[in-house]
Amino acid sequence: MVDVSDKSETSRWARARAVVRMSPDAAARVAAGDAPKGDVATVARIAAIQAAKRTDELIPLAHSLPLTHVEPTVTVDVEQGTVTLVAEARVAARTGVEMEAMVACSIGALAVYDMVKGIEPGVVIERIELLDKTGGKSDFHR
């Protein structure tokens, strides 16, 4: 783990995105809340929040952070056959919160996959990426 003892505590924010691709028919069922396991978007949001809070247990060298806010959103584009998760995470700490936002998106995307695999086994998690981070030494904006 990196020693952050001498760093100042600052307000930090990060936003990440994951895109899950499937057929338009499967996406339509997700949008309608008609998946065999239930409401995909709600389950993905809850999974994302739980994952963000447990990032230090999943990523070996991540610091344990007292998150102050995690807000995942789920958007379905039926025509494109995508479910997009965007997660924002906030903390007042000595280290960044990017991993929490990215883990939230990763696990949220896996929850979508799990919920949809019975409809369509060819679902693909296309990408997981950091969009923005602020606080600390430098900011980043994709």
C-alpha cells in the first residue's frame, strides 16, 4: 500500500462507466423490467453500491475509504442493445476514490450479465473506464 500519512485530506470525486452489450430484444426486456430474475437496473444499482463499499476487500492494495456518497445510474438504449452504468463516488480522504467508482461499475455490469444471461448467453461487457476524477494532486477528465 502507498503511504498517504503525510497527504492532506481533501474532498475527492470520481466517475466511471461500464457498457454492457446485448441484443436489442434483450435490452428491451431489461428496459421493461421483464427479465427472469427481476428488475435488472435496480439489482445492478444495489450491486454497484455494495461493491464500492467493499473495494478494499476486492483490490489488494486499495485503501479502505469512508465513502460519503455512491450514486450509480443505469441507462438502457434498446436500439443499440446496451446497458450503461455510470457510478459516482465521493470521499473526504488522503487518497482518491477512482477505484471505488470503477469497482462499482464493474460489479454492476457483472450483475447485469448475471440477470440477462438466461435471456441471451452472448452478453458482453465492452468496457470499463474512468471518466473523471477530482481532488488530490491532479484532476482527470476523459
